[in-house]
Amino acid sequence: TRAHSGQVEQLQLQFKQLQLLAPGRPVIVRSSASVEDGSDHQFSGLFDSPKDVLTFEQLTVAIKRCAASVNSDKIQAYAANLGIPLNNIKLAVLVQTQIAPTLSGLAYLEHLPHRSTKGIIEVVEGEMERLIIGQTTPSVFDLVYDKSEIPRLLPRSLSTDSCHSLLQSHVKDLAFCFRKIRETVAQSVLVEFFLEQGNGPSIVQARPYR
């Protein structure tokens, strides 16, 4: 659908604010679709996520490209195989500062009322796309809070020792972010995050999952 002038002006303002927060850094346009990261199917990595966006003109093209990927051959084929009508797919886009992460991670946080919070974290070196398209195997950790504010990381499998040490160094900050998300979303939630050497964690997105 065509955006009206007020939406365009608001998008321009938000884009400028994003540029002020990270001068000179490009942005990336990511999909956030209703069918991504479900318990029965995974659409992650199938939608286009244009990178290296530096101007507002490039941004509008990137948003249209991301939205149009709902109708791509690979989405249509995957949806048809699962029996999911394309008109059931709801797609939003996220515009975020593009970074080159040291680690990328997914945290599956279970909603367990009246019990200790727990979850599973998968992390890979570099960008998450390497995991999504099967180029690498993640390190996997159990995340156990018990009664403490700071969770314990219990390795299930390690692809590299550096994943464990860097993740452990950020576990307190991640725990704070996870707690705030869980206070807002009172159900099981999937959190995608980045870690940069020398910087705190960046939360990419969080959404409920079953």
C-alpha cells in the first residue's frame, strides 16, 4: 500500500534520529513476520533483509523490497508446502543500525508461572544469517535463573570456546534485558540479540513463540 505524506514525514524523522545515534553507520531493513520462528515451521532467512542503507531514498526502496519478498518464489513454495495461505502472513519491517556483531544469538525464554525462569540460548560467531542458512553450527547453552537475578549458563555444546567466554561476560546485561522483556510479554518469547566486543548487547527483536 502507498504511504501517505504524514507517514513519509514520520519515517524521515525516525531515520534521521537513527543516523544521529550512529553517525556514518548504515542501517538494515529486517522482516518481522507472523510466521517466523513458529514451533511448526521456520520462515527465518526467507524474507529479504536489505543491508548497507545510507540514504532515505535507499531506505524506501529497501522497505518495499522487504515487503515484496512475501510474494517471492521461495516464500510461496515454502508456504504452499505447509498449507499456509499467503494472505495469512502478516509482515512488519524493522529499521535498525547495521552492526558487524562478534556474536549473534537467539534466546528462547520459557514462560513458567510460579516456577524458575529458564531458557535456551544459541549463539554463533558473526552474523545470524550464517546459522539460518546452515553455514555453521551454534553453541548451545541452558539459561537457568533459579532464585538469582543473574542466570547460570550451562553449556550443552560448544562450537568455539570464545563463544562461551564472551557470552559469559555479558550475561548480567543480557539478564537485565531479558527480564524487562519478560515483564512486558507474559508468555514464552524469542529474543534475537547481538554482542559486539567492547560494547553492551544489542536487542534486535523479541516476539512471542509457541
